Amino acid sequence: MPRPVLLRGLCLAALLTGLSAHAGAEEFDEATLERGRALFVAEAPVPCGACHVLADAGTSGNLGPVLHDMKPSLEQVKAAVTDGVGIMPAYADMLSAEDIAAVSAYVAKASGALN
């Protein structure tokens, strides 16, 4: 008979596999993606494109990573935008949760991380 610890580990592994299979499968409406693009290009207090290159946005910043090469996941973008990374400021006090979600969805989609 399997030990309970092993069963819990197998259940956790199955749950995580199911979650990761679902991650990235999000669908975003055009209005959300358009809002995210507007924030990225010009409407954020410090527009993302001032520092980042993203082909879809036509930006040419040279301080941050080239996002269409990096292809960050939705979760990576959301964490970076919310909390900041390195010299990148945290936007949690500058943008609403909805705007953070929109710009995160746009970057993940436009960079090719989401289909």
C-alpha cells in the first residue's frame, strides 16, 4: 500500500501539471489588449516603451530587455509591472489592478508568450 506522503506528492504533482497546462491558455478580449498597448506605448506614467523594445508596439527603448525576444509569461510580466525589477519601477501605486492586468496581457500576447 502506498504511503500517504507519496500519495499527497502525486496529487500535488497532478494538480500542478493541470495548472501549468491551463496557464497561458487565457483568452483576452481586444479591448483589454488595446488598453494594454496604449499603456505600454504612451499612457502609463512612465510608458514601458520608453525602456523596452517590443516589435508589435513599435518601441525602441534601450534600457530594458527586448520583450519580443524574451517572451515573458503573463505571470512574469504581471510580477515585474507590479513590483518592479532592477531599475524598473513598481507600478502598483501608479496603475490600477485592471491596467496592470491589461498591460501584462498585452506584453505576453504581443511578445509571443501567449497564443
